[in-house]
Amino acid sequence: MAFVHRALTTSCFGSSQAALGCGRRLVRCLSSAATELAPVSSSSLGKVYELRTYDVKPKRMTEFLEMTAREIHLRLAVAKCLGYWVCQFGAINQTVHLWEFDCYAHRAESRVAMMQSSELVERFLTPVMQMVNKQHSQMLRLLPGTSLNCPAKPGGAYELVSLCMKSSPTVWLPKAAEMVPACNSVVHTSGASVVAAFKTEFGPLNECIFLLHYPSFDMHLQYAEAIMSNDECFKLVSKFANMVAEGHNKGMTPFPGLQTAMQ
């Protein structure tokens, strides 16, 4: 988030780092996870979300976007896409998409259905792989006590913030969950909002991910100023920022013409 980054660094879009050994973060993360293990059903944990990132070959970016606009409907027929974005800042020639599943078994079923569709494989998946340099996938869950807050109006600008935490999940999870509604309480001052707040289950360990929406990128710093001028939010953000080891953010716009829950 812009206001978390402001507490950590003067950068608007890019990386922020703090000195801390990765070994210590790993021990804290695994130790905390071990104390929290207990038999639970998949339904009680809520939905799982997959955040996929494609780094597209620069010379083929235009072709990739044109083909996606033409054939993505085949992919959407076998899975629920909440959002599909094109990076404008913090990454170049990159697309980001967010998919929702009831559980991991549901995702597996979706993948089977995808590969069984010869039309999807031939017209979309195979051409895509020829245009992409690298793919990245993270499996996420919403922070406890939070929910999706999809924008009421399509379009606008999005910020994706990935924060590697130095505290254990038992410490930072409740602080992050407490911060989200407080920050959204100032939405009327700028028209921006926290769309979702996630924790990673597969991918970088002990990571917190925020997705924010703005009417435009010009509202990015205005939202940060609104947060920092609110006493309650300022205290919550300051405490949370002290738990962050490093972070990175991206400025994204919705894929043109694509209808999803978040665009």
C-alpha cells in the first residue's frame, strides 16, 4: 500500500528492503505454523485464490494482448477469474490475474477440464506458452475476518502490494486484518479502497498481499495522505509497518474489454 511504503521508503512503485536474515524469518514462520496445525475441513477455511503472473516476451506483448482479448473466453469457461490486469509500473511486459476456487480439489478439477478442452489448448494455451518468458503462481487465502471488496465501478487503477513479514503470522495477521477496515473507513475522502488482503499458502513464505483500487493513479498518493492524516489509521499502519521486512508494489490497469468481478 502507498501508506505502508511511505512508512518504509520514499519509493512509490518498486522495492523496499530492511535488513533481516531470511533464516530467522523462515524459523518464525514455520514455528508459528507448527503451533497452529489442527484438523480442519477445507470448507471451513474459505476459498482459495491463485495469483498468476506472466512475464511476456517484449517483442510479442502486443500480439499476446490481442490474442488474449480474442480467446480468453475459452479459459474463463473453466475457471472463475476475479481480475486480469496489465502492469504499468513496478513491472514491464507483465500481466497479473487472480482466480477463485472453492478449495484445492476444485482447482485440480478446473485444470483437468482446461487440458481436456482441445479448443482451449490449441487456440489459447499453446500460443500463450510461445509468447511468455516466465510464469509465477501463488496460492492465497483472505486474511481472517476480511472479505473481498470489489469496486462498484469498472476501470480505474490497481495497486498490488507484496510484503515479506519479519514477525510470525500469529503477530502480524491480526494487525493486518484490523488495519483493512480502518483504512477503508476513509474511502470517502479519495474514492480508493482495499479490495482484498491475503496471506500466502504456497509461494513466498510469510507474505502478506494487498490489492487496492483507485479511481486513477493520480489518487495513489492522495489516498496515502488521507490514511496518514487519520489518527487511528496512522497508529495501525505504523505498527504494521514495523513488522515488514521488505516489499514490492505494482501499478496495474484492467485488461481492456474483459468482464470480471473486479473490472
